[in-house]
Amino acid sequence: MALKASQLKVGDTYTECLVEDLKRTQLVMYAGTSGDYNPLHTDEIFTTKVAGYPSVFAHGMLTMGMTGRMLTNYVGDGRLTKYGVRFTSQVWPGDTLHSTATVESVEDGIVNLKVETRNQNDAVVLSGYAAARVDS
Amino acid sequence: MAGDRFPVEATHIMMFARSVADDNQIYYDEDYAKTTEVGHIIAPPTFVQSSAQFNPNYFLRPKVGQPWFGSGKEPTGVKRDAGGGGGGGGGGLHAEQHYEYHRHPKPGDVLTVTVRPGKTWEKEGKRSGKLVFSETITEYRDQNGELVVTARGVGVRTERPVDQK
């Protein structure tokens, strides 16, 4: 299921829905596996009363992790060579996220992708890049 | 700097994949994984972030007998400005994360994690006051000393909570 360089064109896109109506429980799951127990992600009382945010919000790395699923579904397992992102806006419980990879170049057996994840208001919550090995 | 020892385990990979809502069988089904190009279970792209579990002093994990800044009887368990990271009135947020994969970790790997500081810079933000960025470079090497993943993280401390408009 790996991509073939000969079948890729600059501007090709691949999109997936990462999550619909993000649940607080997903944030708890991510805290538990990643080891990032920052109360900003799971403790509504601390986050609203002490930190001053309207509610708990997702770990940036949860959004990057879910976006990673879109990428590996597109480029194939074990094919990524680079993946980097900026977290441009917070992700909140209840959010629905879609993520898109866009082909920027294909050279020397590597596809370079632009990566963008947006919420239900079309705001960019994550923007970045990835590179992956492709077949000829 | 002595690195933390990060054993990569199949159960941890399975749970991590669930926590990022990824149900790809290659993260939990050994029989399926054998039929793939990779040939074995591998870790999802952001799995190495969970090396925090193996850092005995990781500041975002409650520790026995020590104050914790999350809520209990009170909205926070520590006095103002005693808490590390992400505490009251702004605090630390994750701004960027970058990975370079030399190969993808698999169960049975024992990675050594070494962390070194990178650059630091400042910027004036419209929605959260002064922003102080700091970079951390993390290298994950395997049991043979080979580099597996190089990570670069950027954290930002804000003067006040980010405005939600």
C-alpha cells in the first residue's frame, strides 16, 4: 500500500477525518499513555479556576498523534522519514478535526508533504510537513 | 548526560495507538504485522513522546509524597507559582514538535534517551503577551547505539492565558 512516485503529482491531496466531537476521555487516554499528566488536559476544575481557560484542552501531541494516523494511512507503515508540526490553535473537547496532506515534491524516492489539520470552524490547529519513502 | 532507559513494549504501543485513535492493526496484531512490508509491530510516529513515562523526574507526573498542582479538595494543590509548567496565569505550552526517523521503534528495543537544550528566543504575542520559546533536542538511540529517532521540541511560556476571542 506504499505510494508510487510515478503515480504522485504535485498538488495531490489526501484527507481524513481525525475525530468527531472529541471526548475528554480521549484526553485522559492520551495522558495515561504518553505520561503527560498536565492537569490542563484532564482537570476541568484546575484549568477553569486556576489556569483561566474555558475548559480542559487537548495535548498538542494528541493532535499530532491523530494527524500521524492520517499520514501513515496515506504513505504506508514504516515509510515516514520526517514529520514536524507547529501547534497553531488549541483543540477543545467537542472539536471535529480533519487533516490533509498535500504533495509538494517527489524526488529521489521521497515524497514531501505539507500537512494541515483544521477544526470544524476551518481554523488551522496544526500545520507542518512530512517526508516519506515512496516506491518508484 | 546519562540518558533514561526507555524499553519499547508491545502493550505500551497498543495503548498508545488507542490513545491517538489509531486502530491500525500493525500496532497490536503480531500475526497481521508479519504479513506487512515492515514484517513486525512498529510504534506509531509520535510514540517516542511517551518516553516521559521513563523519566523518573518528569515534572508533569504526580509523585508520591510531593505536592501536585492539579485539583483535589481545592482547585490546585500548591500555592501560586509553586507549580511547575502550565500553572496558573499562563504557563508552558507546546509550540512545535519535529521528528526525524532513522528507523521506526519496535517492541524489544531498549532506547536510551538523551536530551540537550537548543535555542531560546522571545516574541510579542497578540493573544497572550510576551512569549518565550525554548528548544529541546532529544536523541533516541537503540541497544546497539544506533540513532533511531531525533526529536526537536519547542515549548513556549506565555505571560497570560491565550485569549479565546
